[in-house]
Amino acid sequence: MRSFSWNCFAMTGNIDAYLLYKDTEALSEAPDQILQREKEEEVEA
């Protein structure tokens, strides 16, 4: 799914394809990585 959405974005520039790519990327992260990233974002804010 990631490669399809990336290829679709690369060929068309469709923002929805890019957002789908980013969503699938986020879902593939391990839960502890997600928590770490959220903590870092809270510190920066």
C-alpha cells in the first residue's frame, strides 16, 4: 500500500495520495516510537 500511494503521488502530485502514504507510514511505526515522537512534540510546543 505504501509503494502504491507513493507512486501515485509521485506521478500525479495528488495530495490525498501523499497523505495516505504518510498515514500508512505512521501505522507501520512501533507503538513506542509513536509515543516517543508525541512526547518530543509536546516538549517543543
